[in-house]
Amino acid sequence: MKKQITVLIADDHSLMRQGLKQILELESDIKVIGQASNGEEAIHMTLEYKPDVVLLDINMPSMNGIEALRRLKDMGADSKIVMLTIHDDREYLYETLNIGADGYVLKDADSETLIKAIRDVYKGKSFIQPSLATYLAKEYKAANGDSNKSSVKDVLTRREYEVLTLVAEGLNNKEIAERLYISEKTVKNHVSNIFRKINVNDRIQAAIYAYKNNIKKL
């Protein structure tokens, strides 16, 4: 039998926790093993139950999600952590990812986005909603300054450069294939080559690279 992804939900609103639990347990490969109502409970239950993934709300009483995230990372917890928040908390995006969050999902996201986030971080990938990629990249650029822009076009082919601009827009492989009138397999090969050439591991890092290097449509 295929192993289920165990999930701990940490949110101070009971209705939100119950709603998330019902949505997630419709998936055969996901099982909710605990619910916490504040940051301190989230830490205790994460260390006790060792869930594969923790859904961690940022705004909670007693201890907020950012402090809970920081302490879990300091304690060496192995669980992958996906931050849950509302639009008004977007200023925390860069901070939480810098601390070590594995994913960042807005509470108004559809269920498919949340489920993909859980599955992706479980597999060792990072996840951030494409709509937030631009914001993250701008924060990264402000914090780290400009980098050398002259070598980007020398590293990538014209087509790879074009694909990278669309990755930075948040498009998936299928959408890029449709936009460029090429096969999805070809896009996948281009993305793999891009990752290797610019030395990144996932689409979030590629989007950051694109904005940091001022990569724009040709």
C-alpha cells in the first residue's frame, strides 16, 4: 500500500482546521494526524507526531507561525513546513522562506494548489504560488542588490531565455508549451537545461534568478 503523507494543521480558527482536514482527506495519499491552535502547540505536536508536512498559519495567538517556524528549524525538525496566510501578510513571504519554510500558500488558494504544495514539499521541492513569484523576486533583489546581467544571454540559448521569462511569470510547462507552440516534453527539456546552466533547483529559484538579472521578454 502506498504511504500516506501525514499532515499537521496549525491554525487558531477551528472552522479553518476542520475545513482543511475535510479537503485534504478526500485525497487517498494524504492523512491529517493532528491539529494545533497556536504556535506552541504546533511545535509540541510536530516534535511528538513527526508529520511529513506541517501547515502553519502565520497569525496565531500565544506564538505566531513565524516564531514557531524559526524554533522548529532551530530544533532540527524534519517536517516540511508550508506557511498559510492571507493577502495582507505578503510582507512575510521573503522572511519565512529565508528562515526555511518549504512552501507558502495563501488561504484563498484553491484546494488543488494546497494539495500540490503538500505533495511538492513532501518530495523535497519548494512551493510558492506563481502569483507571488514577482513579489518574492523583488524582495530578494532589494535584499541582495543587482547582479551581473551581462552574462545571462551568453549562458542561455534564445529559446531557453524565452522559456525562463515564462517560468518567471508563473506559467507551468503545459502553459509554456501552448504559448510557444512546442511540445510539453520540449519545454521540460529546456527547463532542465536552464536549471543546470543557471545553477538552480526549482522554479522558485529560477524566477528569483530571472528578476534578479532583469530578464525580460525578447
